Amino acid sequence: MDKTKMTYFKEEDILHFVISEENESNSVELSPNITAELNENGDLIGIEILEASSFIRDSILESAQAKMMDLQKSNKSVEPTS
């Protein structure tokens, strides 16, 4: 497969990434609501995210808050020049 495909199922709030069109023979729950899909060799072929809108919102907010805290720390550590 040349490109990863991403499909969002709005009614179910599921985000699905297809890395390979191979048949899924197993899956592993990475964390609640996130499942890795594997082929018969154990290679990753897809990822499914349930409650995707909440997951993405929370991930973005967490990342933004961490960056803001880093910026605040950086600004406090800079000595004012006169």
C-alpha cells in the first residue's frame, strides 16, 4: 500500500487508520479505546480509535498545556537585562 488511509465514522465516533490492506488476524488493545490491528505475522496493519473526538481533543489540550508550561518556565528563567 502506498499511503495510509484514514476514515472517520461520525455516527460511531470511530477513527480508523489502514496501514495495509492485509487481513487482520489479531488485535492488541494499546489503551482503553485504542486497538492495534495485526496481520498473521504480527505486523501492524491498522489502528482503531473509539470515542475519537474526545481522544483527539484531550490529546491536543494535553499537548498544548505542556507546551504552555514549558514556555512559562522558559520565560521565568530568563534574566531581565537592563
